[in-house]
Amino acid sequence: ELATLRSKSPQACKVSLRQLHDSLECPDFAANMVMEYRIASRVLTRPDFAEGVRAVIVDKTNDAKWDPATPEGVTDELIDSIFAPLGEGNEWKPL
């Protein structure tokens, strides 16, 4: 399992851990969806998403070069920015 985790994006691993932790504080499904939308809207613009698609789907080499490359390189500030509110009119809202 450790070898498998080491092959994954350190950023994605830290985001997943934070999401699991923070979801316990969400009062309802809608609050979870707000968090999920924030994460998705930010992670899609970060280098690791495109790099993972390239390595796994396009080239099929599984040789992704993550940025940052190590868990230590993924700062609390980066994770906080992924979870930060999107701003007026940009948050997910149920219909």
C-alpha cells in the first residue's frame, strides 16, 4: 500500500485527507457538495491533473512527474487555497 501511495500525487493525497477530515464538520450534503465543487474547480487547474491524465490515459506510461513531487513540498497554504471559498456567485448551490 505504501508503494502505491508513493506513486500517487502528493497534492491529491493531502487534499483527500483534508477532505475526509473536513467532511465530518459539514452539516449536510449541500455543504459537502460546496466543498467538493471548490476542490474540483481548483484541482483541475493545477499541474498534477493534466500530468496524471498524460501519464495514465494518454501515454499509458504511469510515469507522472508530480508538482510538488513530495508530500513535504505540498504546503498548508496550497491546500488551504484549494479549499478556500470561490467568491460571490461562484459557489455551488443546489437547484
